[in-house]
Amino acid sequence: MRYLPLTDADRQSMLKTIGVETVDELFSDVPEGALNPALDLPDHMPEMEVERRLTRLSRQNHLGSDGPFFAGAGAYRHHVPATVDHIIQRSEFLTAYTPYQPEIAQGTLQYLFEFQTQVAALTGMEVANASMYDGSTATAEAALMARRITKRNKVVMAGGLHPHYAEVVRTNEELIDDKVLQAPATPGAGAVLDMIDDETSCVIVQSPDVFGFLRDLTEIAKKAHEHGALCVAVVTEAVSFGLLKSPGSQGADIVVAEGQSIGNALNFGGPYLGLFAAREKHIRHMPGRLCGETTDTEGRRGFVLTLSTREQHIRRDKATSNICTNSGLCALAFTVHMSLLGGHGLRKVAQLSHEAAVKTADALASVQGVEVLNDAFFNEFTICLPKNASDVTDVVAAKGIIAGVPGGRLWPGREETENLLIVAATELTTDEDITALKTALEEAL
Amino acid sequence: MTTTTDTFTGHKGLELEVPLLFEEGSYEKSGVDMPEPSGTSRLGDLCAEQPVELPAFAEPQAMRHFVRLSQKNYAIDMGIFPLGSCTMKHNPRLNERMARLPGFADVHPLQPVQTVQGALGLIHELQHWLCELTAMPAVAMSPKAGAHGELCGMMAIRAAIEAKGEGATRTKVLVPESAHGTNPATAAQCGFTVHKLPATEDGRVDLAAMTEKLSDEVAAIMVTNPNTCGLFERDIREMAEAVHEAGGYFYCDGANFNAIVGKVRPGDLGIDAMHINLHKTFSTPHGGGGPGSGPTVLSDALAPFAPVPAVVKSGESFEIIEQAEGDMEQAFGRMVAFHGQMGMFVRALSYMMSHGADGLRKVAEDSVLNANYVRVRLAEEMTQGYPGTCMHEALFSDRWLKDTGVGTLDFAKAMIDEGFHPMTMYFPLVVSGAMLIEPTETESKASLDEFCDSLLGLARAAKAGEKERFTQAPRYAPRTRLDETKAARKPVLKWTPANPEAMAAE
């Protein structure tokens, strides 16, 4: 077994040192009959065999690079520079633990500090944590944080919040008997404003929303504040930070986002990267790890995990959250990619993605039967088709084109959204891709 | 004032100081070449006027910045990383290569299911391995980390209790004091109240005392097995029977599953739910604090309440159930967007296939063997937390340090100077000044001997009164001890150009 360094001679001599005859004597506390069960699993395989089998499985998937690709709805296919993957595969980053011994973990701690600084700047907020599992869990944590701050038990969600995110919030909040209300998921509707009242702990608004509509948060935040509630802004496409007014500048109290599209691959949904930023006054209510600056005994600058009295390993059942990991390596990928882009580069990626989406929307608007629902949008918009969009997506996929995400996938069985197709473009989208999609839709409709 | 030992650069040979990227990057340029945009805009009035003020590196600068930073980290690839309960074992690079196959990495979670049959097939295959290794009928794949898996299991328990109409009355969860902090935090997050599960003098759950605490108000017990003292809960079957008889459920924390994988199946012991940290038992990299992955196996009683989505096989093809309907009508909800940590699934399956049933059993055996070897060797100078053999980790108290003026923390920092990552300190809470050592199966005997020789040397030095070796440690790390109190008192969580403290530190 290539991963096990002990030799049989080592094992024998170690058993002797321990004072037992066989290794099973060390398992003597295991109840009768439960030791060494027969397993219906194959025995070990050489590296080349594992590689052969997994490669074969991987070939049964249609890749983003196999053809025109327009899927988004919370996961985006952007270009990631080669440098990023090299850095995150450095042994010292890849095979380190959570930086609990800061003297020998300054590499991890410093990049987390850099990450927090970048996230705070992008979201327009005062502080950010060292990351969460993903955008959806970060959203649920934001709702729980608002509950701690306002001591209220009612969450209001905009209709344009990604349905998976809404379900995750609902699952976490209803568990503790909180009320969760959501405006209907209708493209372009803005019913959420009327739902905010004096019992509301927070209003959760996504922009760009799941249909690609841009939401001005200013009014919503204002109304939330008038009622003593918090405004939680959700962003599922982090590249949009490069071009849009930040949620912080529009009055959001907590900003959560999916950071996947900067530095991280699609990975069929995970691992991703939850961004979490807030106002400084709420620091002690924040979930997750925080990295802070300090000095060592010689006065040199260094970094440590801090404010851990909020966390489960100290506070146990009184902790702000049960979370004990962040998404470290994905945060590193984000930090490296952002450090290559800078503010100017990110704006360019965002602008190119936006322009590709504009071209796509214009091309699809000319297809008979297709209606583009958005006037303003970032890199994603919704079209209404004359028939079930899931069926159309399947037909088009058979031609090697991923046309977008159909309403039926996000809201299974819901009639109002079944003809909708959510279409995303990025800087990787070419003019040929757009023409191919247009042609395929013309044929399918 | 400089002395001859100071350098003009602040660097010391290979030990290179690294400014923050905000101090050395350029605010004018970008390190990525892209075509020029045309300037079209359909953003309405939400377009920001200026780019976000963040600096950039050219590629060579970025490489140097992050490579230099990386060299300030200790890592499993450099040496033994004996963090008890954390399981730092070798991360096979085959797993990295497999996870990066474009067929897994460049696939969107919401592509039509017929275009992702390989990805779904992989998840399905991993489900089979996890169920078979645990003797459990079902597994929820979406939890993103161990603590998230705990949440999944406890949510399923809560749903099952509510389905029986006992939601309002069964509100207590019993947790031993030795448990990971995530256990009580998770129970509280599910709306339960947390109560102490008494322990015996030999570091295990006190079955008789536990039985007395059981009632129709108890929703579940949460017990780690092997427990956080590195001991197998020898009454585990009786515990399961007792809690079931009282109408409650058994949540088993699977953080230490690596000690028994292939040797013992939790399902054979009567548990109802257990998360599996793929980053521990199945060696997906810890990455400096994530991403993890925490699939959660469920018993027949809890399986109907598993969250969406789920991957199922239908004839020759695979499907995803995304909504609580049909067979999943009773699903308690959804834990994440999409389907969980696919990248970790690939790595874990690659690890499992590499080891196979025979190799995984060897993993458990060698990890237990290594831990006991370390236990016996160190017991020469150090006090064991509990008498007798251990499983995959050896627990020591600080009793042997009494009157030396050296504490557990000092001892740990002196280990850094010896070239090791310290063990887990002050956990579990049931032992004074705990030192929890988990060598894992991927350490050679030579590595264990070097480690033990060094710790024994340190122990003798402590007893001989060489206090400064400990209180001044670490002396050979990139930083000496860092002031955590200062960091918490006035938190500085980001770089700001006008920050006087940041400037003063330069």
C-alpha cells in the first residue's frame, strides 16, 4: 500500500514495544462480533488503475469548454490564470491546518488578512470574515446574525433571491421556529418593500437577482432601517463587484456573496467560497473566523485568528455559529486571482462579461418567440420562451450547447417559471458561441 | 540601531519578510491581459464610476509574494502534524490530479442531468462506499464540512421527532463534556437545550448515569466514537439501545472515524446519524482551514428526512431529486445551493479506491498502532490522560509538568523549535492541560522515533528546570509569540493606508 510507510518488521517491533501480540488487541473495546466485518468493496488499486477509472467517469460529462456555454444562476465560468492553481497547490498552503499556531502559520494568516481586506473593499463594507462554506450558507448565517442583533424572529426575502439560497435560509430559520416570508419569484417584481414591518429582523435582497435584474438597495435599506431591521445584500456573481455600485454604498448592513467566480472553477457546485462582510459595530455578532493584526514579542507585525470567544470551541452552545471551518484554499484562490486583477482588472473582466451578455441578449431578442425580460442587467438576463424551457435546454444540449438554466430546474413543477431561461455570459463567451446559441434556439422553437 | 546580526533588508537568509500586497502592488495596472472592452453599458444608474481601489501584481510579483508567504507555514508535507482529533495525514497528489480533470472541474451544477452522468455516477459510487463502510442505509452528501454534517444529522433528528408529534416535548440533547465544541453549538442551533452526559473515571460515557438522564424529553445523545480522549466507547451498543428505548436518537460524531474505518461499522453498533469528515478519514487536504466536506450517513429511521438534493439511480442513468416530493416528501429542507463538495468527493473516492477495503482497514490499524507506540514511548516521562491502550490518538495531561513552571502552551511552542507542529492543546476539556497527539498512519517508524526522542528530551529539560527553552519559545519560527490579547482588544481586520498601528509595526 503506497501510502503506508510501516513495514511488517516495523509493525512487529512496535507491537512488542506496546506489549501486545496483535493489532486487534488494541481494538479489544469493540463489541463482540463487530470487529473486521466483511465489506462489499474492492481491494486496493494501483495509481494507474484509479486514474483510468476516474478519467473514464469524467469523460461522461459535458465540459464547459466543449461548446457554447451560458449557464449561471449562482455559478459562473470565468477564466482563472494558471498562477492561481499553482499557488494553491503549494504544499505549505494545501497541506496546512487551520492556523491555530500562528508563529508557524503566517502564510495562511497573512493571505486571510489580505482576503478580508479585498472582500471589505469589494463589498463596500467595513469588515469581512475569513470566508464561509458558500454563498447560500453565508446567507443563512446572515439571517441568524440579524436575529441576534435585532432579537426579532421574522425574515423577509425578495422574490429574486436564488431559490436554493431561500430554501437554505428557510431550513435554518424554521428550525428555530422563526417566520420566513418571501415575495413571489417573478422577474422584475419588487414586492419586498411592503413586507418590511416592525417585527422584521432582516430583509434579504439579491442583486443582480436570480433573473439578472439589478436592484437598487437604497430604498430597501432605508425602509429596513426605519423599522429597525437590517438589510442583507446577496451577490451570487462576485465579478459584478467590479462594475456595480457596492452594496455597502447603498446602505446594506451585511453583505454576503458567492466568491466562486473569482479564482475558482465550477466544480459541479463545490467547493465554493462564501464571502461575508458587515459593519464594524456588528463585529462581535459575526459568524466564522476572523484574522486580525498584532505584533510578536519583538514588535514585528504578525497575524492571528481573533475574537474567537464568539466561536464554538470556546463558547460551545452559546457560540454565534457552529461553524469551525472556512473555505481556506478557495479564499486563497480568490486572493491570488484578485491580486493579479486588481481593481482595474476586475472592472475589465466585469465589463467584458457585461458586453458579452448584452450581445447575447440582443442576438436572442431577434429570435422569433423569444422575449428578453430585462432592460438593465449585468452578465445575466432572463428570456421567456413560447414553450417549456427545460425541454428546449435539453434539445439544445444534445447539440453540444449549454443554453442557460431553465426555470424548471430552479423551481421544479412551478408553472409561472417553466418557460423562463436564465442566460449568463462571461469574458469567455465568444461571438461564435452567441451565434451558435441563437441558431440552436431558432431551430428548437 | 543595527547590530551585525541585523540585515539591511530585514530578511534573514531564506527567511524572507513579506509586505502586504496592498503595500507592494500597483494601483494603476493589472496582472491579467485581456481584450479591450468596447464600453457598451446596459447597467442603468447602478454602474460604479470608479474601479474598486485594490492593487495588482504582475505575474512574477504575485508568484514571489505568495511563494514567500507559503514558506512561513508548517505543513504535513514538511513533517509530522500531530494535531489530535484533526487528523493531519498525507494528502495523495493523485487525488488532486483527479479532482482537476476537466470532466469534474469544468462542469456546472445546473447543466442538464444527461450532460453530467459521470459526475452523478461518481457521487453515487461514493455514496455506496460510505454506506458500505458504515453499514448505514442512506447518506446525505450535501453538507459542506463536519460541523455542517452535524447540523444535517441533528436537523434530521429534529424532523423525525416532529413527525412523531414530539417536537414540543423532546427538547434536550445530551452531550459529554469531552465533546468537540461543534456538538453543543449544533444542538443549540437546532433549538435544543444542551445537557451534560456524565463520564466514567476511565474517560468514557457513564452508561448507568446516562440511562438515568434519559426521558421522554431527550431528543438525542451526541457522542463521538472513538471519543475525543482517543478511547473506544465500549458500551456503545448498550447506549444505543438505551436511547432508542427512551424514544430518542443516537448522533455519533464521526470526526474520529479514521481510527476504525474498515475495522468497525458504526451502523452495526446502533447509531442513527454520523457525519464523515472527508478531509480527515479520506484525506482531502485541509487547505489551511477548508474547504471540508461532511457527508452524513443516516439510519432507516432518519433516512426519510434527509435533505434535498439527492442523487439516485434510475435504471441505467442517474437523476437528482431537487425538491421535497415523491420519495423525498419528508425531506427536512436544503442545506446548500447545488449538490455539495464535488471536488472533495472526487478526491475522497480516489483515496478510497487507492486503498480499497484491505487498505482502509490497514489505515485504521496503522493509525492505532502508531498512536499506541507514541503513547508507550512518551509515557516514560509524561502522564497519560487515562490508563490503558488508546485508539488513533494518545492523550496526556499536564500533571507531569507540575512544579516545572512550564505549561502545556510553553511545551507546545518548544516543539515548534524542534521542527514539529504542536499537538492539540487544552482539548478535550476533561483533562488538565490536555495534550492530544494523533500521529496518523502515514508516519514512518523513523519519524515517530525522532518525534518521541525529541519530546522525551524536552520533557527531561522541563523537569531539569530549563525553563527558558520553553517560555522563550518559539525562537526559530518566522515569528516569536504573537500578542493575541492585543489583537482581540482592538481588532484590526483589514489593511487601511492611514492605519497608524500598521505603520508603527513596520
